[in-house]
Amino acid sequence: MKIPNRLLVISALGLAFAGCTGSQGPAGDGGPAGTNALTKTSTEPPGSNCPSGGIKVQAGLDTNNDGVLDDNEVNAASTTYVCNGSGKNSLVATSAEPVGAN
């Protein structure tokens, strides 16, 4: 007697799922305390990072847990810049308009 392939697949899946039940095992040992991630911002002067200046955003892990992101804790790869635009100044000239059509 030949069993269709579809029936074999369904049977195998049923057995696999039946083996996934059971009581929960004991909890494992606690891991080490985590480290907080912090950010800090500072003014970025005009230069190669921001032609018109802007804000430097630094991030890293607070390895000494003092709540301050120290220079030695900064992850240089995560440093980003929010740069000022380099738009033009707008100027307006005014003059007295004599009474008339305008």
C-alpha cells in the first residue's frame, strides 16, 4: 500500500508539535547587571563635520555607572551630527510710497 506524500508530511508535523509540550524547567542563574546606554550633545563648530556648524550627538555605555557619559565611554562609531542649514539671509528694503495708484 502506498501512502501519499502529503499524509506523511502532515503526520511528521503532528508528531513534531506533540513533542513541544511539557512542564517548564527551573529558572536559570541570573546574569550580570546590565549597563545603561547614555547620550550627550554638544555644539559642533563649523568645519568638516558640519560646514555651517550644528550639534554633535554622542552615545555609549555608562561603564562606571555614574549617570554621565564620559569621554572614554563614547562609542565613536555611533557619533552623529545634526547640522545647521546653509541658507541665505533674507533682506527687505523699504521706502516711502507716495499717495497714488499703489
